Amino acid sequence: MNPVSTIAGKAYPFGLKNVDTDVIIPAAWLKTISRLGLGKGAFEALRKEPGNLFDSAEYAGSPILIAGDNFGCGSSREHAAWALADMGIQAVIAPSFSDIFSGNAFKNGLLTVVLPQEAIDRLMEVAKTDPIYIDLENQVVTTPFQDRFTFEIDPFRKHCLLNGLDEIGLTLASSDAISAYESKLNTEKPWLVPQMI
């Protein structure tokens, strides 16, 4: 997982409430276990509309999505986080997220920022013309107009995101302790160690 420290750039001023994971990535795209290419299916139904936000050259490659309340509700498909990441989105800012979506996003290095609706409304306006900046270390979202919105994040999640640690990375960070334990086990209780035949 790539470390996340600051995210800056244009943001999709999406703002829609109660966007479920089927809207983020339709079920027809769930036949794969690969993360690559899912960005093409992200928001597929919305992209069928002429002049939609997600196919606009103005917002192409935007690393931030500004969403409405209860983003990522519905089924627990991890493909939703994969699709957003494959689109190039690194952070989603919303008033609230589904717990399962938020967990899936975190495990895939996607930052979810919870801000009150007033802040979302302001960021939606700024995103139409100017970039937005997210500083994870200082837990703040800023704009070129001196707007400053602080946000809370679980300290463990913050540590993992800043250091690019997924579950495998966390395990590997303890490799010395694991090796020491296995050596001790082999010496003190050899009957518990599987023997190769």
C-alpha cells in the first residue's frame, strides 16, 4: 500500500447522498478478482448521462471526490474501493460513510474524511474552480481561499495510512518478533513444530 500524507488537486463536486456500492461499481463488474480496470465501470449508470461529471475533461484524474451523506451504503463489496482507486481517487470527503465501505477504503489505502454538511457545501463550491488540499498528518482540509476544516481519524488508521501499512505490512513490521518466537518455540517445544517428511 502506498503511504498517504497529503492529497491535493481538483475534486469531483459530486455531493449525492445515499450513494450505494452498486452505484459506485455495478454488480456486472464483480466477476473479477483483479483491481485493474474497475475504474472504467465506476459510476457506470451515471456515466450514461450526457455531460456527466465523471467523464468531464475538467475533472479528469481528480484525486478527491466530494460526496453526500451515507456514501458507500448497501452491499459490502470491496470492489467499490478498488474501482475508486483505479479511477485515481485517493480520498473521499463526505458527512458520513457506511462502516463497511469505510473499512474497505482504509484497507485499500483510500482516505475517508468526515466533515459537516456546511464544510461539504463550501468544498463543493470551491471544487468547481479551484483545487482542494488534504493534510492527513495535521488532519486538515484547506482551500486557496483560507478555508480550513479539521477532521478526526482513528489514530491506528492514520498511522497505517501515513506509513503505507496494510495487514500484510503490519505483519511484516513484526517479522523480528515473529522469528524470535518461532526460534524459542522450536527450542522449548519442538513437538509443536511441524516436521518435514
